[in-house]
Amino acid sequence: MKNRLRMTSREMLFKLEQLSLQKRLFFSYILILLLPTLFISFFIFKELKDNYMKDIIKKYENTLEIERVNLNNNVETMERAAQLSISDKEVLYYLERTSEPNASELIAFDTTAVSNILRLQFNNPNIEHIRLFSNNKQINEIWPVILLERRMSAEPWYKKVNELNGAELWYFDRMDREPIRPIVSDAKESRPKLSLLREIEYPAGRHVGIMQVDMLLTNFFPNVYQSQGEDQSQMFIIDREGKMFRNTGSSFLGSVGLTESDIQHELSKHLTGGGSGHFLFEQEGTPFLGNYIHIEKLDAYVFNVVSLKNVFADINKSRNKIIFVNILLLVILSISTYFLNAIILKKLHTLSDFMKRVRQGDFNFDFTIRGGGEVGELAHHFRKMLKKINELIADAVTKQAASKEAELRTLKNQIDSHFLYNTLENIKMLAEIENQPVISDALTSLGGMMRYNLKWTSEYVRLKDELGHITNYIAIMNVRFDNTVNLQIDVPPDFLEQELLKMSLQPIVENSVKHGMKWKVSEERNLVITISAVVTDTSIVLEIADNGTGMTPEMAAELNRKIVREEVGWVGRGGHGEVAAAQENQTEGSGIGLRNVHQRIQLFYGKEYGLHVESSEGAYTRVIMRIPYFIWNGGLS
């Protein structure tokens, strides 16, 4: 599959390359303008959609929070009513009586304690019932407050309340059943309610009855049951047993195609714990938003379902209209640019014809294309290039002749160098015949130096080759200075294969001999030159130190400044070339040789490498060379 896609893309790319520039520009305009426009349009509408969703989520979260405040107030009202009802000692004494009360006691209890409870109920109109159930057979029922427990022993919550040992039980009931039905035959029992139930113990540990405070769900959850004036959302209540309560008069479920079982299914997937939150779900292609809060006191959820069908439909319609307008404008713009390109590229076609003539080998012509812009600039540069080609052809012919002459000159130089080598060998043999070993050794060193200087096949040599050249140089200097120059080489064998620039150490050693032996008569001593090497990270540091006359700190600083100063000219190979004379007079002590070596190192290795001079007057001079650590037979180490 991947190979097929790769082949298809290559074929399409090949066909695109075969099109004219005008057509390719046309397709490029479409891609360059259309794709970003579509992307931006989708991005903007995604942001609009996200922002609108945030607003909707925030709106219905606020609705649920308002509902939370209302029900918390109702919870406090019911708890306060329950507490006040059983805080009257007369009520508790009546419930625990061990003898049947007489008529006067009943009248007094009814006019005081029972009236207080009824007054408490009437002062809180949201409370539907306050009832006290007792299992004491010695007392009389006083409807609607004092009733016997046998009238509600069949209720599903009866056993649960007795097992809680005085703790509260909140129970949702679909029916508001009257305990004394024969007396109140027309009771409205189809109304759902919420009951606060609690066992009454007096004294502590002794069961004397059960307290029941009822509030209709229409009063406890006002926003759930009131008509909100819209068919796009509805609230639901789900208790701990999974029973669902809602405003059955709302047409929301029927209008959006949802059922209570659908709601239950989505809740089972998303309501895994307490707290509050929201989630999105779909039902038969219609998107919905679900917001929920958990009421810990009641161990129930208030759930709000919002239909997003109309919202998304309006957003998508606006998005599609704008995208269509953008595409239409881009098509008009692309067609316009297609014909404008034909006018603009006319001169380019003319220039293309001239290029074809050059490709066929015709260079002897001139042309003029008037106008500015890129095409005019391209024509100008092509004309200059054509002129330059003609000049290069003439130069090539001249250089070919000069090359032949250079080859002859090189051959002559080789013959001359061989003549010098042979002559030196003959003189060396005469010195040995005459038993002159000093002269023989000096000639051997001189011959080695000449071969090293004249045999230049590369800019790079091994460290051991450069050290051999230095050894020959010191041997010749000792002939001149009567063996007063000592060379000490402190380089580990592993570093002898290190790569460095040819003739980069010899100018430094030459400076040591030249300037280090300017002794005063009282200070004359042997000059000791030490060459050492040490590796730091990826660099190797070569130190060339001598015990010569040295220099003051000011002189050393000035020398370092001259070394690092960039020049217009540049040295030739091996350090033998000279800097442009106009830059600085080549006087003694000007640092020309060291600067040449420093510039070559930075040219071939980089700006982080080079030379640095340290010195103390009358004590020493040390030249520090830093180059990359690179072993010929092993690469970077």
C-alpha cells in the first residue's frame, strides 16, 4: 500500500513538473491561498465552537449551583424543623408515657405541643408534613402529627431508619401516601417527595418513635420541576437507588428522541464518583451536553441534559457559508492571476529562447530585454554571465598555454633540486674521506632540511616529521653557535602520529634561537629549548619553551596583540610567504613569523585554535600552540 502511494505521488509530481510555469503558478496560488484560508476558517470556527461550548457549560453549571443553594436551604429548613419538633420535652414525655393519658392531658398536649409543631409546619410553607410515629400503645394518635408506627411499618425505609441508631436518613419517594387513608380518602398521593427520617431515642438508647419531615420535590428542587421556557434542556434527579425523578410535563425527551433508559445508560458510564462535572454524548447523531452535581447530604445527583443540535447546526451553517465565499473569491483570484502571469512571463519566454541558443553552443550574440523586476534582473545577469563565459573561454586558452610552461618550469626545478641533493652527497662523502665528521653531519642535516622544504605534497605532516626537521635545524645551528643550543623533546610516543601543519614549529624554534641568545656577557649560558605535548579534551597543546633572555610582560602582551591581529595579506605555504608589506614593516621583533603560523592554524582548523606567548624577562619564553587532537592512524581520539 505504501509503495503504491509512493508511486502515485511520484507520478503526480512528474506530471506537475511537465506543466508550464504559468500553469504551475496557477496551482501554486490555489494551494498557497486556499489551504491557509481553509485552515484559518476551520481554526476560527473551532475557537468559536469551543468558546460557545464553554459559555454553555458555564451557564448550566451556574444553573446547577443555584439549584444546589436552593436545596441546601431546604435541607437546613427540614433539619431545623425536625430538631425543633423533638426538642420539646412535652413531646418526648408523651411518646414515652407508660399510662394512657386522660382527656384533660390530651387537650393540653394538643393545644400546646401539637399546635407548636403545626405552627412550625405552617411557618415553613415548603414543608408538607411533620409526623411523629410511636410504638407506644399507651398513647393516643393525634392527627396529623402523632401516629402509631404500625401505620408505616410496611414502608421500605422503616427498617433502615431503625438500623441507623438515630442518624438521619434522606429518602426519595414517588408517592406521598397518607398513613390514615380511610379518614383522608381524597389525598394526593401521586406527588413525589423527599423525607427526612430519624429514630427518636429517649432517653438515649431507648426507642420511642420515628421522626418524619416531608417536602414535595416540586418545592425541594424548584428548578427541576418549574417550566424553564425552553425545550433544549431538562434537569433530572437520581437517588442512591437509581430512581429518576423529573418534570413529566416537559416535552424535552420526546422532542430530542431520548428516553429515561438512555439517560440512565449515559449516567452509568460517566458518573463513577462524587463531585461535579460535565460530559458530551450522542444519541442517534444528536449531540448532548450533560452537567451534574453530587449532593452528599442526600447521596443523590442533580443532572442536567442540554441538546446541542440547534447550536451546532447554526455554527456549521455559518462556517460553511464563509468557506464557500472564500473558495469563490480564491477561484476568481486564481483565474485572474493566470492571465496576468501570461503577460508577466512574456519576457521570461524571450529570455528562455536566448538560453536555448547558449545551450546549443552559440555564445557570439548580444541581446536587450527592457524592464525592471526579477525578469529584468535575470536578463541582466544572464547577459553578464554570457560576457563572462566568453572571457573565461579566452582565459582558459591562455591558462592552458601557461600550464604547459609551468610544467616545464616544474620539471626544471626538480632537476635543479636533484642536482643540489647529489652535490651535497658528494661534499658529504669528501668530508667523511677527509675524516671531518662535524662537516659530514652538518651536511646530512642540511640535506634533510632541503628535502623537507622542497618536498611539499600536502599542508599536513606528522608531528614526528616536524620534530625531525627541528632536530636537523638545531644541528645546523649548533655548528654556528658551537654546540650551545640544546633541544629536549618531551612528547609521548602516542602523540607522534598527531597531524599538524607543515613548517608550523620551525618558525617558533627559529625565534627561540634568534632572540633567546641575546645574552649579556655576564649571562651567557647554553640555550635549552623544550618541546612538550599534552591533550586536553579534543585538543592537543604543544609548548615550545626556552630559557633565553625572555621579555617584559608589556612586550609579551604587545607580541600577542600582533599575533592575533588580522592582516589583508596572508602567508604562503609553509610559513615562508610574507604579509603584505603595506601593513607593517618587517623589522626584527615584529612577530611576523608567529603571526603567519597563527593565521595558518586558524585558517585550517578554526578560530578557537592558534598561538599564545608567555614570557618572563631574563627567565623564559613559552609559546603555546593549540590544535585539534587528530591521530593519522586512528582519526579523532
